[in-house]
Amino acid sequence: MKASVYALGLAVALTASGCFSLSWAHNRRHVRKIIDQLVELHQDIDKVIFGLDPNPNE
């Protein structure tokens, strides 16, 4: 279930940006950036809402 939600989100993000290419290297840069931003969002939510500092064990 979780993987399918991520896949759907990725598909929407790629098509909504209008920057889908046949070059996987180009698309991978976009995917990596989206994943990095989601990780940063998660860390911001943990810090602001729950007062949690980053934990390298997680």
C-alpha cells in the first residue's frame, strides 16, 4: 500500500511538472530531488511539531 502511494505520487509529480524525459538519468535527478525534499519535510515536521532532533539510528 505504502509503495503504491509513493509510486502514484511520483507519477503525478513527473507528469505535473511537464519535465518527463526518455532519459532515465534526467528523470532520476527529479526523483532524487523529490525524495530529498520529502525527507526534509519529514524532519521539519518532527522538529517543529514534535520537538524531535534528528536521530541517526532511525
